[in-house]
Amino acid sequence: MDFDFKTLLVILVVVLIIFGGKKLRSIGDDLGHAVKGFKKAMNDGDKEESTSTRQIHSEGTDAEFPESNKTGDPASKSNRSA
């Protein structure tokens, strides 16, 4: 399907006759805002994706919980034997 300049001009004139100048202008504005919003949403999605995939780097030490290290705690005894 090959469109040359004459074909595009005829299509534009027919659309202009059907919709009118004011309506065609508002359709163009709405389409422009939609494309702008779509691009913004795509950029925001890329930014969110790049920040959510960051990994937390460990300093090499585990957290110590003094409550579980008590010798009288039955839960700590079962954890040590496992």
C-alpha cells in the first residue's frame, strides 16, 4: 500500500470536511496529550524498575539477637542442636 502526496492530501481534505477545523484541532491536541502522557508513564516505569531491582549489599555480618542466645531458653537449645 503506497501512499503518495496526492493520496495523503485527499485523505486530509476529506477528514477536514467531515470533522471540521475546530474538531480536528481538538482531536490533534487530545492525541498529542495522550502521546505525551504515554511517554511520561513509560519513563516513570523505567525509573521505577531500575530502582526496584537494586540489591542490598551485606556488610558480611549477621544480626545478633541476644534474647535467643540465653541458655535457659528452650528455643535456643533446639536451634543449637539442629
